[in-house]
Amino acid sequence: MFFRKGKKIEELVLRHLHQVDTTLVAFHESLMAYVVEKDVEKAKELAFKTHDAEGRADDIRREVEMELLAGALLATSRRDILEIIEQVDRLANSGEATLDTLLLERIDIPKEIETYIEQIAEETGKIREEVNSALHALFRDPSSALAHTKQIEILEGNVDRLEREALKTIFKMDIELARKLQLREFIEELVEISDRAEDLSDRIDIMVAERSL
């Protein structure tokens, strides 16, 4: 689809994707340790694992950028790959930022919204799997990536619905306004991963459409 001397770029992009996937798995484990298991120390350990994996993803991203600057691809394909890898990288960044907020502020999660957080995390995990499949398909059989981007949009809609329900529940609770605002900020950060995944799916759709003309 893209390439002139591009096999190395493909390998690097998929290595980066794997590292972002590792980051998001660690993010999910840390989140569940904090919210479900109430084990802050375990959550911190897994957050460290998340940060480490995100740092490794950054290293690979920079390696891709260096290869592209060296002229590995045609100009239009360089632009596409840069946009894709930046948007994939934002998924890891969003997970890392969510844990930073959760653990630095030691947010007290009310029982009333635990289920919403678990469901959002579950849908986000499904989105992560679809992103993985979409990116692999993009290099092998671009048109088949569209089934995965469509599924990302559906799952992102599920997350939006859960976000609205969680926020409605928060603002009905008999707690201080400051705590409501803190919880709202956390929920908004939590769903950022799905928002960024939808942006990525839109970009993949455009790339496939442009190359089918």
C-alpha cells in the first residue's frame, strides 16, 4: 500500500503498536487494581510498568521518525505514517495520564460508579484489540481494515453512553461539589483513550479511501 523500501518502516510501526498495546494492558491492570481490588501499592507498581512501556513506545516512535526523515518512503506515505504513529502514541499517553491523575490525587472512587468504570475499561480493552487488528490489516489487506474501524466507532459509542451515565450518577450523589468535579475530570480522562482511537480509525478510513481512488 505504501512502500518503496518500506519493509523496515512496517516492522517498526508494528513494533511500536505492540509496545503501545503492552502499555494499555498494564494501564488496565493498574486501573483494576485501584478501583476493584483497592490495592493502591499494586496499582502503583503496574503504573510504573505502564510508564516504562510508554517510554519504550516513544523510543520506537522516534526511530520511525528518523527513518522517515532519511527518506524511507515517498512524501505522501511519510505523512500518512507519521499521522498514524502519532495517533497510536496518543493512546498510550492517555492511559498514562489517567493513571497519573488517579494515583497522584488518590481519588476516592464511590461504589456507585465502580461498575461504570469497569465497563468503560472493558470496552476500551475491546477497542485496543480492534486498533491492533486494524493496523495489521492496513499493511496486509487495507480494505479489510474498515471492518475494524467500524467496530472501533461502535465501541466508542458504547463508551460515550457509559460516560454519560457515570456523570449523571456522580452529579446526583450527595457529595461535595469539589469531589464531583474531581470525579468528572477522572472519567473524562478515562474515556480519552476511546476518543483518540476513534480519531485513529477515521484517519485509517481516509487513507484506505484515498488509495482506492
